[in-house]
Amino acid sequence: MNREPRTMQVADAATASRAPENTPAMVKKIGKTTYKVHVHFSNTSTETMSDKIKRMLKNEIQQM
């Protein structure tokens, strides 16, 4: 059995090429899988992160 860690790629090449090198990233290893998540915030957004999370939770509850 292969014991090398696996890396999951979820973005296509076009999306990945748009992320600048200095983009913040979070790396989390769960079992043998390593997840690397790049963070991007819109410069034109009028909604705070807190507002967005509240909106998403409200929408999730409404779908139940």
C-alpha cells in the first residue's frame, strides 16, 4: 500500500493561476489528506465577514 500523503486539488488550473503567490493560505492535514485553502476577499464587497456568516446560517436554517 502507498504510504505517501495525498493532496486534494479542488481548483482547476485557470482558477489556481489567478491566485497571487502572497495569498494567505490555511493548510490542514486530516488523516493522510492535506488540504490547502487560499483566502480571497473582494475589494468591492460591502458585507462584513460577520454579516456573511449570519446570512449563510439564516439561509441554511430556512432550507431545513
